[in-house]
Amino acid sequence: MKKISILTTPFLLVVFALLFFLTSKTKAQTINCSNSLNNYSFNLYHNTKVENENLFLSPLSTYYALLMAYEGSKNKTKQEFEKVLYLNNSDALNNNYIYNIANKLDNCSGLKISNAIWLDKNFVVEDKYRKSVSDKYFSDLKQTDFTNREAAALDINGWIAEKTNSRINKIISESDINAATKLLISNVVYFKGEWFIKFNKQKKNSQ
């Protein structure tokens, strides 16, 4: 599966329509947040679609992943994130809106979206940022030794295996990490469910 490499976001899955389920009941005070997510989602789809090919994409999970990086950005970098995420400023993020999305995800049977931001172990992480990642975005902040490529890959793949009930055990290889790697974002979606209307196996060979 293709890897998206801005901050390495592995594994994108879940039907695009999930976005509308999660944002259909937003209130007036969360209009900026829902507009941000919707605009980002359609732009992501426009830039990743391929004519006459199927596409499985989770705009929500990549949006969440980028928000973690945005939370720690400043100045020009922050402005660039705001362009990508269609945010006017950091005040446009409504904590209740983010919480409601996370709460609905928890109530979706068989669906689990997990994010983690991985920083080099030599970085000193401010408590305020660590708390934001955990409490605001319901994600993990991990530190690993990127100079030890094998160990770093094992750490990240271990986290991915845990979050996907061992359905995915390896997505990061040593070659994905180099001396310049200082930060990596991992995003996984685990879904196990049944079709509302099941496919009739007897028709699989009929044309």
C-alpha cells in the first residue's frame, strides 16, 4: 500500500462517507471546525483520486494526524499548516468538537482510529504539548532512538501491531528512517464489521 510521506502517515483506510456521519450534527459554534474538516477532506480526495480506480481513504484520520503536528508549530510553519487544514487560526479549533468526534468513534462498533507522534529520544518535550496530544487529540506521544534504525522501526511496528490487533505487523522498514529523521507520525485504522446486506457467494462467477 502506498505510504504518504510528509510526516510518514502509514495506512489509510475506511470509507470516505464516515466523514459525513461524524459531522452531520454539528452546532453553530463548531461551524468553523466542520468547514475546516470538510474542505480539507475534499481537497485531499481531489489530490489523491485516480480516474477509473477505486479509492479507500480516511480524511478524518489524516486530519487528526496533521493536527498533532500543527499543535506544536509556530510562525511560518503554523501558517502553512493552516492553509492545508483550512484553519483561520488556532482558536478555530473547538475542543468540544474534537471530543465529540473521538467519542463517536469510540461508539462505532468494530472501528478504531489510532494516532501517535514519534519524536527523537533526545528531544525535550514540553509538558503542555505532551498534554495536548494526549488530552486534546486522544493520541500517543512516543519517543524513540532514530539513530538506531532497527530499534526505531521495531518500536513503531510494535505500536501498529498493537493498535490493529496484529492484523498489520510491519509497515515501517529501516530504509524509511535515516539520519535526518527526527519526527514521524503514525496513523492506523482498524475496522472489523459485516455488510448490512451481505454478498451472495453463489453469484461470484455469474456475469
